[in-house]
Amino acid sequence: MPPCQPCQPCQPWRPWRGRGVWSRAPPGPGTLRFRTGHTEGVLAVPDLPAVPDLPVIAVIGPTASGKTALAIELVHRLGAAGRAAEIVNADSMLVYRGMDIGTAKPTAEERAAVRHHLVDIWDIDRTATVADFQRLARAAIADCRRRGVVPVLVGGSSLYIRAIVDEFEFPGTDPEVRSRLEAELAQLGVGALYARLRAADPTAAAGIEPNNERRVVRALEVIELTGHYTSTLPEHRYALTGVVQIGLSLEREVLDDRIAARVERMWADGFVDEVRGLAERGLRKGRTASRALGYRQVLAYLAGTIDEATAKETTITRTRRFARKQLGWFRRDDRILWVDATRPPAELAEALLAGPLHGH
């Protein structure tokens, strides 16, 4: 086989016989020097499209720890450095249109400045599942990476974050079984169904709060379909490549103060009126949305079962309790890099990009 000449295109990645190198052709921008036998030459080679090795940056932490502010700051600073980035929401309540004040949803100005995925995509009467969120969030992350954009995942639930980034499979569902169990729930109450769950699988029942209607129904459904149910999360093993988890940590007293201040601000911003308007649009029919912290308490106030002061105080108390559970679950994951949430977002973002996120 005669040696290739610079003017003769070779097949892509075709080697020369004898001593030589691999070449890329046909000719295009750039060059590749080759040697084969006693012949030397320069081949033109095309520029190959870059395949970005983009990370998935997950900003996680309890309610009121400052996740949104840090994520937005990271996106702006990545953009200034020439790396486009967008936010992928992993909060199960930000998906609902109209649930703005009580969820501390990013403002219209923030969302105009930074693209947010999975915000305001569903009506409040839609029931959301973790499996739904897994599918949508992974699709959004894949879309970002295909476009050369760094996805910044933001959420406060260990279950939702892990379902997105880890190897995490969900048992199937059966609409007829689910419908029958929900009818029995309405007729008999959650206590009767929980007793049935405890009789069928005591271990599964021990991992579920007795008044958690949705999880009790789901456990009974899975047991009926598969014969068993487990509330144990799978091992910490990423399903996605390049995941970097940044956890926001702060002292309990500071977190408690932030939560109280947030709830006070919610009431001052018109939270009760927001819930009243959503109730008129069918909030009570939404099995997921109606159970959100704050919304459930205000719905009780609007129904006359508690007064407004109790609704506010209960919102503060239960949000604090929920934040402790969030931190407890996150602390079990030793892959998370914990940072001081009391530092200003700009300062913290700068430190992260100069340190743990440098080179990503």
C-alpha cells in the first residue's frame, strides 16, 4: 500500500502499514504530521466537536439554608467564566403553579436572569410522585449537558436528590389497586390501613409514620403487587457521572431563627390570601400540594378548625422538625461536601469555584 499524500484523504482512523501513526481525515482545519517508511508528510485533519465532561452540581440543605441564593450565584459566576449553567429544581412543591409565597419560589426576576427547569409545570390538583420527578429531572439534566450547559440541581429532600443522582428504581403501580386502596382510605381512615400494613409487613410499617396516608397506601399497593415493601434506601451509588454535592450547614439555633423569620415574612407577604385563592382553585383536591408545610396549616385555619396564630406557630414548629429530618438524612451521605451556610452567597460561590468546583 503506497503512503498517503497530503492531498489524498484517508479513511477516518485508518493506520498506515509498517511504522506509522493513526490519522484522522479527510483534510480540514488543523494538521497531523505522519511518518511511514521513508516518507513524511503533513495531513490536514478536521476539528472534532468537543464532548464536554460536565459536572452535575447539587446544592442541597434544609429549608431556609440559602440554597436558591447560592445556586443562582454559582450560575452567574460560571457564566462569567464562560461556562453556561442552568438550575434544575428538585423541590416537589415548586412544580405547582400558584404556590409561590409558601415555597419561597424563585422570583420572576431571578427566573428571568437564570433559566430554571421544573418550576411551575403542574396544576395544584395533580398528584406528584418521586418517580415522576426522577424522570423529569434526569431528562432536564441530560438536556443541559447535551447543550454544553452545567446543570445545578437544587433541593432540600434527600429522597428526591438521591432518586435523581443515584441508582434508584421504583416498583410499578397499578391504577385499579391504587384506586381501591384510596377508596378504602376515605371510608375506613388511615388508622385501619396502617393496621393492615402492620399485619402484612411489620418491618415496612415501622419505617412509615402511622398518619402518612400517601406512604401507607403506597406500601400496601407495592406489597399487593410484589409481595414485599422496603422503606430502606439503596446504597449510595451514583447513576449520573460527575456529581458534586454541596451541602449547606448551619447551627440549629441559626436555622430555627431563619425558619421563624421566613414564616413571618410569608404571612407579611400575603400567604393566607395565596392559600385562600388556591383553595378556590381546588388546592384541597391536590393530594400532594395540599400537604405542603404551611399550606396544610392555613387550609385548617380557613376551614375553622384552628385559629390563625396557631396556623402560623404550627407552621414554624413543623418546618423546624422537617428541617432536622432533612439534615439527618443528608448527614448519612458521606459524599456531600458541607460548607458554612452563614457565609454570603457571593463569597461562598467564589470559594467553591476556586476550590472544590475548580476544574469542573
